[in-house]
Amino acid sequence: MRQVVLWSQIRGFFKLLVCCSAIVYQTCSFALPSFANQTGQNCMACHAGGQYPELTPYGRLFKLTGYTLGEKTLSVSVMGVAGASKVKNIDAVNNASALNTPLKNGTLDFETGSVFLAGKISDNVGAFTQLTYDKFGATDANGNYTVGTTGADSMDIRYADQIVTPSRNLIYGVSLNNKPSVSDPWNTSAAWMQYVPQTAGKGANTYTDATTAYPSNGLTGLAAGLTAYAFWDKTYYAELGFYKTANNLFSILNTGNDPNYLTSTNPYWRLAYNKEWGADNLMVGISGTNMHYLDPNATGVVSDPNNYLSAQLKGVDAQYQYLLDPHTVTFQGAFQKQTTNYALNNTTNTSPSVVDVLRLKGSYIYQAKYGASAAYFNYSDGSLQGGTYEVFYMPLQNLRVGLQYTAYSKLTAITSGSLALASDANTLRLYVWVAY
């Protein structure tokens, strides 16, 4: 019976894939996503091997110049992800961690969809704004993740300009955004070092790459930040900004998400060295945040000064790309130290928590169609360690189909105090990702 159901789900998945391919095939000849439409370039110009969201040097230049390259103005794009995730030993994992129900283990679902309003507003002002629908975003009265939610996602509105001389080039600007590192042009940043967007409310997605060890920034939701940046001779990059609660005038940056009450100043900083030669480019950087926000483990009113905790993040990261058709090679790495100082009235956590996070990823794409990648993640406290392996196929610029396998060697969330093994949570995920 299980085999019949699984085969039916697989056939349903490929029917969905065929429909998506037909839609994209009929429309991509005269319409592409917002930025491609604006610049007249194909997806490969901005994205490494066409693998969004990873940026090429041209894509980074487009972002740093405020999304203003090209002639056209703001336009709308849409994106959707459907997927099926299957946990290896679901009974052991569910007994150990009480996964979200209904679990939907191995069931194909449409999961998330986004609408983008993005592009050039004026010669110096541009925007990347994203509104996302999550089919499993909230719980019903019984605690099941069956309620869809819609809210702000990544938001980045910029003013940018350049100073160009025969021997020097300086790009500078300011960004109004809703999360530290959303403004960053490299994919080693916490906001962008990921595989595929997915809903977290679907129980079988609990142990996939999108939920594993990405460096955090201390925030539990979205905020409002203003950062200033400069890029000198395509070599030296610097950015500094501050974040506050995304409410009142800035509430649109946090629609439908946690209010994330912040106190004091909440700085974010970034320094990077960039080198480009021939088909190669290399970046080495450092970054950090220092956030002070309402302790989710404590009770009391927001005005209580003892009800706030602070989270500091300091790290180093690096990225290498080789981009020469038909080959695309990318290596990424990030190492970050997270220190959390809990609120004075928090009786559960009375001493600071310190953990190091290591994240590595390598990928190869051939002819901007066939790709494979491998990632490794590790928490120094021993709570999480493993890797994700993926193969994917992009028959069209706007369509990506992938198969991922996330394997765990350490996972205290299910092994602490139970008979479950870390490998019981190993998860196979099939997805289709469409953008138009």
C-alpha cells in the first residue's frame, strides 16, 4: 500500500513539473523575472551557473549599485516551491521529538510562494522587496501546522552612486533592510547561505538543510535596519548599520512576523577583501552583530530592562568562484562564534552560552543545467553535525528540480534522553522551484 501511495505521489510530482515547464516555456521567450527583464541579461549573468540566489561578480555589482542598472523600472515577479520530504526512521524521531503534526512524511505539497516588487525606481534608487505565503506557517486550534500565513520576507531598498576616475572606482550607498546581512552581496552571509526556501511548518521538513546550522544573528524575527556601505576598486568592501524594532513607520518590513522588540543600539558590521582575475574570483571577509532584544524565555512587559538578552556574533567567511562556460565551480565557508548573554530575570539560563558554527559548501554546475553540491555543518557544542548532498537539474532558466539528502552524525534534539539515533533523522527531499 505504501508503495502505491509513494508511486502516486511521484507521478503527481512529475505532472506538476511538466505543468510548470510548460508555463515557463511559453512565457520565458518574452518575459523573465524582474531584474533579467530590466537589464536584458539572462539569469546566468547575475547568478552563478543560473543557480539563484548565488551571485556572480556582475550580480554583486548590480546589487551594490542599488538594482539600478538597465532602463526599465519596478516590475513584479513570482516564485513558488513544491516539495516532498521523507524522514528515514519517522517513528523513532517522532517519539523522541514530537514533530509537528500532521507530519506529512513523504507527501508532495505546494509549500511557499513569493511575490517580488523589484527593480529600478530612479537613477540612484532601487529595491528588492519580497512578500511570502507559507502554506504551513501557523498552527490551528489543535496545534497542527495547517494555517497559511503571508508576511514580509527579504527587503532591501537602496540609494547608491559611484565615483569613477581613470584609475579609481568607488561605489557607495545606503540600504534600508529588515535583517542583518540581507544587504550583503556574497552568499557566505547568514541571510543567503542556503539551498532552497521551504516551509518549516511541515513536520517532515524539520531535518533538512534549510533548518540546519546556518549562522544566526541573534534575532528571532525581522527588524528594521539602515546600513551604509562602500566598495572601493572592486576590492575592498565595508558596511556598517544599526537595527531597531520594525514597528510604526517600519512595520511593513515585519508584516506577519515576530515583533522582535529591540532595545539599545544594535550594530551590524562587515569588512571584505575581493579579488577578480579572469574566470576566477575570491572573497575573504569578517562580520559581526550585537543584538539586544526581548528574552523569549522570560515574562514581563517590554519596558522591563531586565527582560532583555544580548547576542553577539563574530565570524570569518570566504568564497571562491570559477565561472567559465560551460563550467561553474563555487566553494563557500563560514565560521562564526555566537555568544548569548541571557536576561537578568531569566531563571532558566543563568550563564552565557557560547557556540561556534562551521558551515562549508561546494557546488559544480555544467552548462547551467546539471548541478551537484555538498555541504558540511557543525556546532561546537556537539548538538548538531552532518551534511547535505544534492543533485539538481535546470531545464530552463526559471525552473530548478532537485533531490537532496541530509545526513546527521550528531543531533541532540532527538538523541538526548531517548533511544533514537542521529541517523534516524536523515531526510530525503525532492523539490521543484519555479520563478517567473
